[in-house]
Amino acid sequence: MSRLFLFGTLLWDDLLTTVAGRPVTVAPARLDGWSVERSADGDWPVLVPGGGAEGVLTEILDDEARARLDWYEPAFGYGPEAVRIGDEAALVYRAASGAGGSGATWALDPWIARHGARTRLAAEEVMRARGRMPPDALAGRRTVIQARAHSIVMNRDRRRPVTVGDGTGAGDIRVEAVAYPYEGFHRVEEWRFDHPRFDGGRSGIVDRAISFVTDAATVLPYDPVRDRVLVVEQVRAGALAKGDPLPWLLEPVAGLIDAGETAEDSALRELQEEAGLTAGPEALRFVSRYYPSPGGLAQVLHSYVAICDLPDAAAGLGGLDEEDEDIRAHLIPLPHLLEMVASGEAANAPLIVSAQWLALNVEALRLEGGGAGG
């Protein structure tokens, strides 16, 4: 029945309440012999020997609140360890042995500003997983959980221009309930809500099921000197599930946007991972930001064309083994690609969108000249 000494992200009341499932009473406390530093591996706190760590001491928690904290912390590699706060015995969640500090001070307020909104959303998903999976499986899913939360925060911060329609917003929708029957690499959500109708009335409760997929960036490399593009080929489970006799699809380079990344960062990273092409931000040309199928798919795609040098050697095999990627790159003359769009051979939406953008802008790109990558 020990109290807990908290020194890091759980000092934020909003996050602590989300994890514990209720408000927790705390009092200022100090853990002598330890200091708080920014981890050498990223922007989170670790305890290192020396000095004194300022934090808080919790009330004695009920079994449910304690069990929730004992579920949340191991997912991030932290486990309970006995300490003394003055004359009182307590427990502190410490990083596993070998997790070192960077020598830099870690501070809560800047962390909240950079990561707080995403972390709180991710914590809600982590807590929903309690009882559904073992802790080691949850730990392996941290990256995609954070990326999902990141995509929600990024979309909340953006408002599209409105030149058609009256700009009715999400605040006019009454959400009755959201259920999460499945949360894995993707997430299935079941929504019940009521919305305003165009005739001035209300819809009544409607039920909708969606697949929530982390936002992604796509990038089509184009060489304006050789007038050709690079596309990648890989087997796609979605095409297989639809009964397509040809489930290997041609696509632009693409990948999910990781937590903390911009769409541009993701596009450039995927260029290297999938196609072995190195390019800088100046090589990217923005094509569009769009929902591929918002009736049942919660995902936003950010599509780009990248000005690249594409010699014959750029074709070949690629992908990351740890992500089970088996990718083959093809070099295709732009006129041939446009013929493929017209014939239906190009059946991937981002490839079609990017090819059509290229058709509209190719003359300007040729005038710019080549060489923003290699």
C-alpha cells in the first residue's frame, strides 16, 4: 500500500487522471540522491544518480488506480522500485537498467507544449488495451499508437478553406458514443452521433463504422531531364481481400507519418527506405492533402512529387526487412504512366492523383531543370 513518487510526465494532472482513471491527490516531495534528466534516447525523463529530484508523492491509491498505473508504466519500459522519501517508504517507476540521461535538464512545461496533446490521446488507447493484450504486445505497439494520436492532433490544428457550403463544423455534431472493438496496427471505431440536416432539422442517431488508419505521405520521384518517374511494386492485402487476381500494385513511394514527424519528413525518409533515393526538402513539390475514402476510412494522405535524378540503376529491389517489405522499383517514362492511368493499369489512388498533377505541371518542372536529389 505504498505511495508513489512521481517525477516525470505523470506530474501533469491531465495525464495522471487519464491513466489512473480518476483524479489523484498529490503533495510536493523530493527524492534525495537522484536527479531528473532528459533521456539520451529522446524527450522523456529518467532518474540519474546525484542531487535531488523534485516531484510529488501520491495518496495511497486504491487497487484499481494502482493497477492502471502498473499497466501503463511498463509499456514505456518503466518498473516500480522501492525508495524512501524522508522517513516514508514509497515506490518510484524507473526506467530499466541501461537507460541513461543526456546531461540535459528535463522540464514538464516544454514537454507538455510539444508532446502533451498527443501523449494524452495515446494514453487513452493504452488504457483501453488493458486486459486485451499482454504488456509486451502493448510495448511493441507504442510507435503506431503514438502515430495515430499524432495524426489526430495534426488534423485538429488545421481548418480547410471554405468557398462552397456554410462551414458547419464538428461542434454542431452531438456524439453519443464511440466504441473501439479492435485496435491493432489499424483501429476499428463504431460511432453513434446526431448531426444537423441541410433542411434545418436533426438527423437523429446514426451509426457508422470506420477504419482508423495513421496518416501517410506519398511521393512520386520524377526526373525532368529523362522525363520518367519511379514507382514501386508490392503485394497489397487490400487488393487480395477484394478478390483482385493481380494484388501486386504499382504505387508511389509511401509510408505512415510517425509521431513528431511532418508529412515532408516522412516523404523524404520513405524515399530513402523504399527507393534508396536521397533528397532534400527543396526537391518536394506539394500535390495535395486529401481523404482517400472518408465514408469508411479515417485517414489523410499528403502527396508529393520529388525532383530526383533517376538513372537506370535507380530501378531494383528495396524495402525494410524489419517491416516485412518486399519492394521492386520500376522506371517508367511519364507518357507511359499517363497511358496507364487512362487504361486502368494504374489502380492506386495516390499514383493517379500524382500522375495527373504531373501532367498539369510537367512543363514548369522541365523549365526548372533537374537535379534536386540523387
